[in-house]
Amino acid sequence: MKNTEAISIFSPCKRVHAEFAIATVWVGATVYPDAPVWRVWCGDRLVIDTSLIGMKTAQGRVLLYGGFFL
């Protein structure tokens, strides 16, 4: 599956910018297809690059982590 188009959010002063997307991520030799990821910039400097996001329900049950349903 192709990576999705990123959803971007900005701080009120536009100094901090975060992107959220679904992408294929490699961590060492492990491939996480269709994983929720994010990147964060402060000014023009990338401070978090392609970090995996864990997802939970409102009740706290883990739905997705690193591209795998639990």
C-alpha cells in the first residue's frame, strides 16, 4: 500500500509543525506496513522523524501499535 498523504497541524505561531500519516516503516530488519506515524518540526529543524504511534480506545484497550492489530 502507498503511504497516505500527511495531515499537518501547526502551533498558533507556526513555529511547531507536526505531520501524521499512515506509512511503511523499517525499524532495523523489521517492516511495519501501514503503520500510523508522525514527524515533528520546530522551526525548520526536524526533531522527531517517523516515530510510530500507538492507538487505544477511550476505554484504554490497545488497537494498533507499530502496524499490528492487537
